[in-house]
Amino acid sequence: GAVIGSPLNWNVKILRDKKVLPGIGKKSMTVIQAEGDISDTDFESGAWKPAPWNELGEIQLGALREHTRFKVLYDNQKIIFGVESDLDSKKKINAFGHDGNCFLADSIELLMDPAGTRSVYYHFILGPVSNSYYDAAFGLTTDVINPLYNQTDSSWDGKWSYNSTRKGDKWFAKIEIPYASMSVKPPTPGSLWFFNLGREAYFSSHYPELSLWSPNLQNQGFHDTEAFGEMHFK
């Protein structure tokens, strides 16, 4: 059968409580500069300690079985994400290699629009194991007769890194993305980027549970740039 989507699965009470409606109510967050040690898994100490947590919700604010939250830091060279997510310790995850279909298993997705145009963004996916990641860019091709115009270019490879650790029923991931890999200048206090972070959690081989930081009430996908939230650099 078909997946039930919007507006049939909207939680109207939550929409009213959070004052979220289609086209409005995008999330906003603050990114602080890193000062001190940046742990791979302890997001309550060192440079991570003063950074606020940001919670993911079900993509269209429905019920959610596995929960995810994250923090963000930045320095002169890179932006750094610390993600903590539920993940059953008994679940086996295989590696998909570079640019494999790691999104067909439990994964985290980052979509970065540093220029704030909602027309060009960079896409990063990682799994709970090493050597299971994907990167691509959208909107870099401006020639309308080029087959990649208005398409995702999965041949784009950025220089970024991640560390995945599983402890009990938790998955900890630290992701570092240098600004140079996205051809942008380092942000400064007052800079604004657009961004979203999503999570796929699989309980069957067919349809994953989708959670997203800034919700997408229009469709069951992460790539709607109009749903991207705001990153304010402090």
C-alpha cells in the first residue's frame, strides 16, 4: 500500500501548539565558536558544553520511535556537528562504501546552503559504520543545456570526515566539513546559512522512519529547500 502523507498524517494539535503551518514555522538555531577540546562522543563537555541541543522531529510532526538531537560548532577552518541518536544495539549495519546507497540503512543526512540562496546546496550522508558515506552537490551547474542543470551531481566529492561510535542503544557521530570543500569563506558572527539535518531509521526493508530538524509539511523528503531552517553564527 501507499505511504500516508500530508496532510493526512499531520498532528494538528502539535501544529497549533508550535505555530507551524505549511510555508512558515521554519526552525532557527545558533552556532557558537569552538573553544576547548572537541570530543567525538561526549557532547556535554569541552567546547560542546555551551552549545545548545537541537531536536529532530518526525518529518511532518507525527509520532516518532527513534529520537535524534545534535549540536553545532565552528572555527576558522570548518563547521562541526555532534549528533546523538537512538539505535538498537542489536541492529547490524553494513558499510556501503563511498557514494554507495548508505541511505538504504540507518543514516544521518546534512543539507548545507551556505550562500542562503535555496538554489545551491551540498549534501552529506553517513552511516553508523566507517566507510559508509555519500556526498553530492545540487545547483552548481548553471548551463541550462547541461544534463546536470537543476539536478544532483553525485560525482561531486567534498573533503570532509566523520566519526561514528555506537554505545549501547545510542549512535554518536561527529562530522567535520571544511569551508574550503564547499568553496565558501568562513562564517563570522552574524553570518546566516540555510540548513537541514535528517535521519533515516529502518524498522523494515521498505519505508524508513524519517525525522528532520526543520519539518517538511509538504512532502516526505529532505531536499525541499523551502523547508531548510536558519543557522545564525554567534
